[in-house]
Amino acid sequence: MKVAKKLIMFVALAALNAGNIQAQKQKDIVKEMMQNLSKEELIKHLCIIASDEMEGRKTGEFGQKMAANFIRDYYKDLKIDAAPGTDDYFQIVPSKDMRRMFSPKLNDSENVVAYIEGSEFPNEYIVISAHYDHVGMANGEIYNGADDDASGNSAVMEIARLFQKAKLAGNGPKRTIVFLHCTGEEYGLFGSNYYVNNPLFPLENTVCNLNIDMIGRTDKKHEKSKDYLYLVGSDKLSQELHDLSEATNKKYSKLILDYEFNEENHPEQIYYRSDHYNFAKRNIPVIFYYSGTHVDYHQPTDTFEKIEFDKMHQRIKLIFATAWEVANQPNRIKLNQ
């Protein structure tokens, strides 16, 4: 009897130690990946997306298509697969699906969509998104949209590189990660709306959307804050996602998280104004990451040299770590009851 008890205790302790070792390994992977997050890569990609050659990336125009090709080629170079159902990474968004009162007629455009398949739950999806269109040119001036939203796209691209690096090292995500670069946001959230109406991955199996739009500057409220970020929508559909985000920030990035724009009656109604909202309307939990507006918003002065890359780098740590935690936890995050 004593031998049996000792054997049971030994097995229990062994199992506990194995769990602790696995947890430590997982923790170390996140920290290691965060250390590989490259400010130089962010600078390189943002500089290109927000360059004059892209002509302000107006939806359906030459510059937007140049940006689409650049983003597509990036995923090709990393050997990250095109989403099934795309035409060489492009999900075509027809002109007829981008019409709204008071919006200009837009030419056919495209979302750019890549993915890394999950190792254990390949049919559960985390969508990380940013819109890569901007407002083009006016009166001979180029509206480069460095913060809005070249910052978000360079963040998605760098997060994709980290996940691919982890996968090649044998530590790929358990759930599938979808990298969605949306077109047509500036004129009506058209690209994300087209995606959710024509999903490349089943919406019922989409765990959450992490949307990044304008994370490269400092707003007036936070002029004296070192590291902060606005989070919008994190608790509206899944308290579990919100709690995971808070815990991840405390553990890894230690930003000041500001929920001002999450208030139901906030006059700016930010929750409804970027691509995450089309996912939220389909009852998919979301977090919108945003550093606030500034005097250069939708002006030709929103240019590359004004981006605060040190702050941006720190903010992306939180987004990557949150995506990692959602992708690798044992159970899918739950919706609020």
C-alpha cells in the first residue's frame, strides 16, 4: 500500500514538473520572440509603404496596387502561404462592393491575405489586420499616410515574420494566424466588409480580430507619457480576451493602457471607425490598437520622419504577445454570455 502511494505521488510530481517546464518553455519563447522584434524592419517597411512612389495609396489606384504588390512579395519572400481562395495573395474587392453615399467611385481593389497554419487547432483562426489604403493625392500634394496606416501594416508584417521564425524553429502557433491587409478602409471599411461577407476562413471558427490602425505617434493627451496605447473593444464581446490582454501587458510590455475610446458614448465613436468593427458586427471578439490622432491626421504632413519608432516598437510587443497567448492557450477564448 505504501509503495502504491509513493508511486502515485511520484507520478503526480513528475506531471507537475513537466507542466512547469512546459510553461517555462512557453514563457521563454514569447520573450525570445519579442527580443527578435526589429525596429530596423519596421523602419524599412514603413518607409516604403509611406513613400511618395505609392502616391498616397488611394483605393483602386496605381499607388495602392504598388503597395499591395510590395506586401504580397514580402510574404512570398518569407515563404508564408497565400490564403486559400486568393489570387496569389489577393482577394479581389470589386468596385460595385465599394459604393456608399457621398463616397467617390472607386476602382476594383484587393485585400492582401496570408496565413500560417496552426499545429494543433488549424481550423481556429486569429485574424491580425491593418488597412493599407490611404486617401491619395490632392492639389498636387501626396497624402503619405505614414501613421494612417503604414504604421499598422509594418506592424502586421513584422508580427508575421516573428510567427514564421517561431514556426521554422519548431514553435509555430497552435491556432492558425491570418494576416489581413485591408483595402478601402478610408472610404467605408470596404475591404474588411468584403472579407466578412466573403470569408476566406470560416467566421464561426474565427477566434478574434486584432486590428492595428495608427500606432506610430503620440496624441496631445499623452505628450508626457512614455509608453501608452489605446485599446478599444477588448471587453465588448469577450471579457476573457480583455483579461488575457491585461495579463499579457503586465507580463510582457507594461504599457499604460488607455480605454477612453472604449466608452460607449464617446463623441468620436472610434469603435465603429476601423476594420475591427466589421468583425465585431459578426460577434467576433476584437481589440483595436490605436495611439490617437494628431495634427497631421489626413494631411500631407503625415510623413515617415514623424513616426516614433521606439514607442511603436514597444506597442507591437503587446500585440504580438497577445496574439501568441490567444493562439497557444489550451482552450479557445469564450464570448460573453
